[in-house]
Amino acid sequence: MIVEIPDQIIKQSGLSAEEILLKIALVLFQEEKLTLGQASKLAGLHQFEFQKELAARKIPVHYGEEDYRRDLQIIGSIK
């Protein structure tokens, strides 16, 4: 799907197209509508760069107990 934002809207916002995409990605991630990977892809950033944007805005990364347990299992299987 392609979403078009009229140039007039972009101009009125005072933001670049890239900044608008980043803001949309940040909001959708914060509302847990997108995963970290999906949001970083939407923003056109590597996940590490997107995480830096999250940190700069004090938006926590969604990392729950289930994620922690899964990571422990993966780490345990590497040995």
C-alpha cells in the first residue's frame, strides 16, 4: 500500500518526509501497533538507529518477561 502525503501538508508541518515517517513510526511503536523491526523499517532506519531515536525521546523498548525468557533460552542453546 502506498500512502501519499501532499507536498502542502509536508511543507505546512515544517518537517521533511523522512521526519514525518519517523514520527509515525515512533507513535505506532509506542502504541504497540508495530514491532521494533517494523517501526525501524517504516522509519527507514537500522534498528540500532531507531533505538537511539526511542532513547532520545524516552520511549521504552517493549521487552517483557516472555522476551527475557526466550532470550535466556537462546543464549543457553548457544553453548
